[in-house]
Amino acid sequence: MLEKLRSDYDMKTPTRGDSRQAGTLTDDFVDRFAIVGTPDRCIERLRALAALGLDKVAISGGTRGTLAEDATVRKRLVAEQVLPGMRG
């Protein structure tokens, strides 16, 4: 997977959700190396990482190429559900 990702990588579109490299990533790869899914699933994954001692994460919003409405919903879910869920 990493070799394919490297060979498909387009430096002109590094963070675009509709880039060639984004299309290379399989669901299994994303599930293993990212935190995605419902707010409950994201909270579960973040709590598991916190239990391992991780105390900082970077949360990205919608990538370029994402519909603005989708990015707005994602940001709202993180702010209203995921972050408060980490406190509880």
C-alpha cells in the first residue's frame, strides 16, 4: 500500500480529498491509520489512544475538494459531540 501511495502521489494536490493519492487509500488503510467514522467511533478510537499515553492529536477539517456542506457538518460533529465526548 505504501509503495502504491508513493508512486501515485501528486505533489500538486497533497491535501485534496479528490486527489490521485487519496483514491489509492483503501478503507482498511484509512481505518488503521486515521480516526474516521461516527462521533461514537471517533471517541472510542481517541480514548483508546489516550489510554496508551497519547496526549495530543491533530484534527483536520474538510480537505480541499470536499463539499463545503460536508466539511461544515464534520466540524460541527467534532465540536458538539466528539470533543465533549472526550471529557466524559
